[in-house]
Amino acid sequence: MGIFTSVSFIPRLFSPLYGTIADRYDRTKVFAVASGAMGVLITAIAFVDRIAWIYPIWFVISIFAMMIMNVRTLIMTEIMQKENNLKGNSTVLILLSIARIVAPFAGGLIAVLWTPRWLLILTSLIYLFASAIITRIRLQDSTDTGIRTAAGILANMKAGIAYIANDSSLRFLAFIAIFWRLFLGLQLSLFVVYVKMYFGLGSTAYGLFMTCIGVGSIAGSLFGPVIAKRVEISRLVVVGLGAHYLLFASLGLIHDFNLALAIVLASYALFYTTLVGIHSVRDRVTRADIRGRVYGSITALLTPPGIASMLLGGYLAGMYGAEKIMLGAGILAFVSLIGTWLAFSRERTAVFEIGG
């Protein structure tokens, strides 16, 4: 499983390349090709019975999955009217949160009622359907007609990093995201240990715990646009994320499972409220013609600290217990947030205000 997880994460390191492809070619066609390829490859896995074949196929699938994640956001921001930026980001986050709740339950049910092979085949059909339906969306034609050379592709990849480095808002948000992934990237891998070992409960309790996370995510995404219009975004980031970090840390101090459910629900509600504002600022300050490279670069920057967080977090949890690691990680995340806030004190301007 450790190797399988690593295989899934390695393609994230090449996200700037996917962003370059999305910026140079028709984005609906990129989505259609990637989704269609995933449909075919998932069908292949359904009929492969050797682990030696599953790993390389899954690696290629992970590449196309990252390409879809990149271009999906670009398509959304291109067809979304600027005045509905907050509502659009809110809607997408709500749908993703609902999917995270429904998908594991539906997938498990299908696998039990039929077989895992039929689950894979059904999943492949969904990707093939998405590949066909995306062609109904019409976007502006790409204006990039330059010669596509290796040097040009490398230059485009560097352009994404340079754009982030030259924009104070994106730099601020990038540091916030890197520290979040470094200190809290371990949380999903530790939650199952937290529920089953720290509280001594079973799979049903873990399912309830994850459901509360999903409900909190939906609530935060729903109320995020309303709050983001009334609170200056840089202030929302430090208050919302600060509360999220401290609530996460408090999970390591309590001994009542019902209280843990309430805390994790509130924590994720605050996190997703903040996330709506962050995504809206990111979309507004990034030029449309370079969004693929910028968003891909952000994903690549977040991948190493995420992997380090999961590996180190799991190792330390085995030595000291998941609850102690969660307490320490939450406190360190909060300290990093305050440090970043102070470091960017001279650069926090009206650019963070939606509509500014």
C-alpha cells in the first residue's frame, strides 16, 4: 500500500507540464482525451490479475487524473462569470465534498453486491461518458501557436513558478498552502488510527467521523461566499485557518468521541469557508492564459511537503501515538500561519478584497 500511494503521488510532481499542455491546447479536448484514456485504462485494470501490471497502469492513470484535476479548474474559471466567482467555487467545493461522502459508500455497495471488477467497469464508463459530454462546452480558441520544443515547454513550466514569485497574493497563498500540507497533510492517514486506536472504536465510528468532515466541508462551502463578501480575504485566511489549526490540535487533548465529532465538523466548516475565498483570489489574480502553468506549479510545490508529512507523521504516530502528533502538528501549523502573516505584513493590500 505504501508503494501504491507513492505511485499515486509521483505524477503530481509533473503538474507544471500538465498545466503547460492545458494552456497550449484546447482545454476541453485535453479533458476529453485524459478522461477517455482513464476509462480505457481502468477497464484494463479490471481484467489484470498480476500486481506487476497493476502498478504501471495505475501510474499512467494517475498522470491522466492529475491532468483532469488541472484542466477541470481551468475550464470552470473560464466559463464562470466574474461576478459569480465566489458562488462558482462554492458550488464546486460542495459537489466535491458530496462526492467524497457518497463515492466510498456507493463503491463499497457495488463491490459487495456484484464484484470489484464490475465496480471498475462502471467507473470506466463514467469517465468515458465525461469524455463525450465535455465536447458540449465551447471555450475560446487558444492563441498560442508557437513551435512546441522541449526548451519551450521547459520555459512555460518555469513561467508558472515565476508568475507565483512575482505576485504578492499568490506568494502569500503559496506559503500558506505549503505549510498547511506540511503540517496537516498527515491528517487523513492518521484519522483512522485516531478513531480506532485512541478511542478504541470500530469502522462504523470511523465512517461517522469522516461523514462529519464531509458535512462540515459542505457547510463551509455553502456559507463561504457570504462570509468572503463581508470579511477582507487576508483576514479571513488567518482567522479561519488559525481556528482550523487550533481545533485540529485540540483533538489530541480530548477523550470524548462525541466532542471530537463536533470539533472536526466545525474545523472543516471553517477550513472550507476559507478555501472558497482563497480559490476566488487565486482565480482572480491569475491571468487566464497562464492559469494552467500556475495551478500546475502550485500542485507540484505542494506534493513534496505532503509526502513528507504522511511519511513522517505515520512514523512518529507509531512511536508516540496519533493524538500527540495531531496536537503538535496543529500547533506548528498555527505558528507557521502567524509567521507567514507577519512576514507578508507589508504586502497584504487591497488585492485580497474580492472585486478589488
